[in-house]
Amino acid sequence: MTKIRYLITFAIILYLGVQNIHVVLGVLGLGWGLLFPFIVGSAMAFVLNVPMTFIERHLFGKAKENHKKSAEKAARPVSLFLSIVFIILLIMLVVLVVLPQIGNAMVSVVKRVEERVPQIQQWLGSTFQKDSQIVKWADSINIQPEKILNSVMNTLKNGADNIVASTISFTKGIFSTAMNVGIGFVFACYILLTKERLARQMKKAFYAIFPKRIVERILRVARLSSKTFSSFITGQCIEAVILGAMFFVTMTVGNFPYAMLIGVLISFTALIPMFGGIIGCWTGFFLILMVSPVKALAFLVLFVVLQQIEGNLIYPHVVGGSVGLPAIWVLAAVTVGGSLMGIVGMLIFIPLVSVFYALFKEWVNKRLDQKKITVN
């Protein structure tokens, strides 16, 4: 009778929710808006916890084992501060090193295109003399950066009112995002500084509300998720740095243009599972092509060689064993995550699917043991 009452109650709530779906969606939207800064803070805390735990373990590990009170008090704040400084230095690396090089590369590409158009026209004219249509099309190519810039400026001037309105809206969005990030950052620092106490309080609340068996199950899933996500983030970052360093060193030795820019670019794009390397490859190929087509082809060969080394030697040892997910499910996780949430979804869904995979694998093995079935 108790189960029937729960089922009837659930059916009534479901029926009322479907009949008033707009109200439900409005309440969910309001709740998401209120909780969004704290969700951002939780995500920031999870990412910062990886370097913070590493620093705390290696910098204060021995002192804490000897039960030095000064080290125990200073370990967490100092580790958190150093982690934040590390993240800021990475951002400064992108802003001060990568962005100026990208700007210089774009200017160089525009100049190269302007210089190569006459050469391409001459080559097409000499190669396809019999085909008058191709020759006419080649002669009609006229790329003038000055005219393009003037056209853009005129468009901006004509749409001044829309630009002002868009600027105001953009400013509001930036302000709202900054507020959410600021609140989330403070919340993340509070979580990291008191994570043991918060975990103990949550355990008490769970044991008080739910049966012991359910709480133990929840805690086990939480530990598995935390371990999988941490291992994935750590392994993916190490693998990206190694791959970028390999490209920088080999391109510098081979006298390739934009070695520093492409090395850093590949390091960042390598954080995107599966497809990140392809993005970095074709971006680097295009930049080098504007300087030297021969070097661009050599870069493709270099990319294939380094990708084979990375895929067969580095990735399996650094990242492959961290999540324990077969390649076919990695591809499925990246595809679904990218479709739902873009690049962020690609990063989240691999460890998320790996957790579900581990739980499902455990359940399947348990059921087979109960049925006394062995599958070779």
C-alpha cells in the first residue's frame, strides 16, 4: 500500500507538471539563475583542487605527517594561493604571448595573400590558356585590404545605433558574467578551505535523511566520480603540455615559422579530446602555408609522426588508463557532449561517461555472478 501511495502521488505530480509545463520551466529557469554562481564556483573549486592537492601533498606533506601545527594551518591557504597564481600565469601566457603572435600572424597572412594573388593569377593564366572562363575569373580576383577595411568602417558607421545598443547589452552581459564569476570564485575558495568540514556535514545530513545502504552507495559513486574527473583533468593537461613542447622543439629545430605560436596553440587545442589536435593541425598548416607551401606540407608530415607517437606512447600512459574508457565510448562521449554543450561538453562527458561505464560494468559482472554465467 505504501508503494501504491507513492506511485499515485508521483503520477499526480507528473500530471500537474505536464499540464503546467510553462510554470515548471519558469521555476527551473529561476532556480538555475539563482544557483548558477554556485555551480560555477563548484566547477572552479573542482579544477583548482587538482593543483592545490598536488602542492599541498608535496610541499607540506612531511610537515603534516610530523603534526606541525604551523604547517597544518598554513598548508591549505598557501596551496590555494599558489594554485590561483599558477592559473593566472597561464592566462597571462595566453594574453601576453599568444595573442600578440596571433595578431602578427594575421597581419603577415593578409600581406602574403595580397602578394600571392598576382602570382596565382599569372600561374592560372599560363596553365589554363585554353580555358577562357578560368582566365577571366583569375583576372577578376582583386583583394585589397585597404578597401575591405574601409568597407568595414563604413558599415560600422552606418550601424552606429545598433552598435550602441549592442554595446550596452554586451556590457550588461559582461557585468553579469563578472558578478557570477566573482561570487563563484569566493564560493570556490570557501569550499576548498573547508572541504573536509563540508564533506563531514554532508555525510551527517545524508545519513540522517537516507538509509545507510543508499548513503554508502552515493558516497562510493561520489568517490569514483571525483577520482575519475581528477585523473582525467591531470592527465589531459600533462598530455597537452607534452604535445605542445614536442611541436615547439621539433619545429624550432626544423626552422618552421610560428614555432612558438603553433606549439602553444596545439597545447590548448589538445585539451579538446579527439578533435583538438585536428583543429591545431589545420590552423598551423594554414599559417605556415602563407609563408612556405613546402614547409606547410612538411608540417603535415611532422604532425602525423608526432600524433602517432603521442597516440601510441604518451596518451595511453598519461590519460588512457586514467578514465578506463574504451575508444569507441570516448568517441561517443565527445560527440554527444559536443552536440549538447560544445567544447565544455567534450571535456565533461568523457569522465562522466567513464563513471557510468564503471558502474554499469560492475552491475553487469554482479548480475553474471548471481546467474553463475561466465562469458569468455
